[in-house]
Amino acid sequence: MVNVRLVAMVLGFKLGAKVVTKSLFSLPALLRSQAIFKELICGTQRLGRFPVSTRILSDSFTVGHRPYLCGMEIKNPQTSQEAMTLENVHGAHNYHPLPVVLDRGEGVYVWDIEGKQYFDFLSAYSAVNQGHCHPRIVNAMTEQAQKLTLTSRAFFNSNLGKYEQFVTSFFGYDKVLPMNTGAEAVETAIKIARKWAYDIKGVPANQAKIITCSENFHGRTTTIVSFSTDGVATGGFGPYTPGFEVIPYNDLTALKAALEDPNVAGFLVEPIQGEAGVNTPDDDYIVQAHALCKAANVLFIADEVQTGIARTGALLATCGKCTCAGACERQPTFAKADVLILGKALSGGAYPVSAVLADNEIMGVIHPGQHGSTFGGNPVAAEVGIAALLVIDEEHLAQNARTMGERFREAMEQLASESDLIVKARGRGLLNAIIINDSPESSTAWDLCVAMKDNGLLAKPTHGNIIRFAPPLVITEDQMEACISIIRDTVLGFKRA
């Protein structure tokens, strides 16, 4: 039997009148579980089978008050290996990151813990279009954070209406429903489309159908993976949500056939499939798909979480290959989505901000209590969203993405002609990829990314044998040429495992 008073004395507790009761009641409970008590480790001394330490307690510690934090010291990892070990031990293994630990960033650059500088050619999956830690966005966030951060939607706040007016005007819609993450925004769009189908189109209750495309990526919630064709995303997570039909991407004939079903509510599509390896459709695919939807009285729902906000050389990928010199000119290549889904770069990578935009006749089907989010539309998100879009507009980042993207693809096509390692390059704006001449099951693309990392550029494979390249849109010509040189040198000097 454990001597509670002896243990308390060894640990340095003072069993005074105010703590005796807590000590006597909490210590036995704590000591009953060796696993829990091990949380108290901060030295090497032991009492019987329990690890103890004479320096385990801070001056402010009270017995019985959060004993699992007893002696815990929170400190920043000093090496990349230490940081990776902490993640591997304490975090769920739902990602397979490149072996680099980033500690700070600015513009197109990031630095690891040891101080090595890299070009970032992933941009947090296009969330950091405006560059890392853009001062205008960071200032907007920190200034608002010192004033008011969250009210929930139970009350009005003085920032949301201003943001809503700005973002709807910026993209040309009547209404916006603010959310936080891309997946939340996709789920929101699905609900809006179904509600519209029942209330406006007249689809029988619970019969609404959403058409999606093969190789899609719209998020990882239960509903969204229900229409995924990626076995890794779907395996082990059934039963799946009904109400979706998957057709081939970039196939207008298949879309036309699917639209013959009168119960179809919407067509959910990525203008360019980023996660599928920057799968870029025919130039007229989006415009023609939009026209087919309109003819069938079906909502055209564009998921621009990754492709939107200047990434593809236009304000939106649904603008197509436009030549707009400044503000969006709605050129003939433009197809206005009935429901537009935005996220990622809507915050410049500083804060979770997403949005669903639609006109009154569509958004009007949503009423109080039918959808919401505690954090959606919070004051910080509102200010960050405005700042992020102003940076895109005032710094002409869509135009820069168009110019730099053309140069990058030209260089990659030249490299493909010199190396049998690359099959081809594809993309639009600064959302690009190279197809590696190996199977998706091989490690070649991964090994090549590790080699590029060693040479100072960070990119990541997708779908096994495809490497996506998506630098911040603030990249300059000189920086782009330096990055092209790194990629060329790495590819031409690469030896397969």
C-alpha cells in the first residue's frame, strides 16, 4: 500500500491545513494509475515503481489541481529532429510531411529551425498566395485581435457587414455565407444546393442529387469523401452519404447525360483539379459545362478553394484564360458560378477564412437555424479577408501569376525535352505540375522532392508520381529564375533509387 504522506514529502508537498484534504483525496487517485502518474516525470529519481523528482513542482502548483501538468515544461524544440519527434510521438499520423521543420517565413521564403532558407513552392496548398506573413494582412489581424475577436452570430458585430459588402462587391454576388475552412464551405454549398432544389426547383423531398467528378478533392469530411474516387480517402469510413453521382472530369458528354435527371440540384466541380496533380481541363470545358447546367436548370457550383483568388493568373479559375489587366473584366472566357466556394487565400494564410457566395434567389433559401458556425464571420476573419483581397488587387498578383506561370511552364517544358525523368508539364498561372516518368507507386517523385529540399526548394508529390509547384504569387522574376535553376539542377543530376 502506498504511503501517501511519504510520497507527498518526497515530492516536496507541504501538507498544511489548506492542502491536506486535497492531498489525501487526490494523491491516491493519482497513484492508482501508473500511466497517469508518469505524466509527472521531469527527473530520474524513483520511489518504488513510480518516477519522481525533487524539482517536479512549480511554486504555484496545488495538489489536486491539474496533476497531469505537474512539472511539465513547455519549450520550443531546438532542432528539426526534436520537432519531428514530438509530432510523431504526440500527434495523429494523418499526414506524411516532407522532412523539413519550418520555423518562420517571409514572402516566398521559409526558414527551418537551423536557419536554412528555402523557396516555398507549395504555399500551403495555395493558402499563402500573398506571401508568408504579408505585413498588411498580419497587421489587420493583430489590430483587430486586440479589440474584439469573437461574438458568435448570436449578436451583430461591427466588422461583418463591412466585410460582407466588400467581398460580395469584389466577386459580383448578392450574398455571402461566411465560414472558416474549405471543407466547411463545400458542405455549406451542398446544403444550399439541396435546399434550392426542394424550395425553388421543386425536386421531391430527399431526392436531390449533386453531380461531381472523378479524381475530385473537396475536403475530407464524411459527406465529401462519400463522392471521392480516392481509395485512401474513402477506405474504412463508410457507410457513405447518398445523393451524389460521379462522372468523368473534362467530359461534357457525360455531364450532359447526367443532367437529364430532373432531380439534379447542382454540378460541383473544381475548375482545375489541384490535388489530382493540377489536372487542367480543355480551355472551353468550364464555359460549356456552365452553359449545360443553365440549360438544365441546375446550379453550377465552383469549388475555387485552391484555384481562386489569383492563383491561376485570373481572379478566379472560372475566368478561364483571361487577359484582364486590372480588375475582373468578365471576358468571354468567364463563367459566373451560381454558387462560388472560396477559402485558403481568402485569408492570405493568416487565419481560417472561407466563404460561399450566391445571388439572392439561391442564398435566400437559407433561414435562421438551418446553417451556421460559431466562428464564421468573426471580427478577425472579416478584417483579414478584406486585407487579403486588397493585397491581391493592389499588388496585381493575378497578372504576376499569369506572367510568372508562363515562364515557369516554358522552362519545365524545356526541361522535359532534356530529361527522360519528366513526361510533361501542365497548369495555369502559378498552379503547375510535372508528371514524373515512373509509376504512382514508386518513390521517385518523393525522392526528387527531398533532393530539391536539400537544394533549397520545397515542393510535394501528389498522386505518387506528380509534383505540384505553386509558389506565392509575389514571386519576382529573379526569384523565379533562381527556382528554375534549382529544379533544373536537381532533375538533371538526379539518380533513381
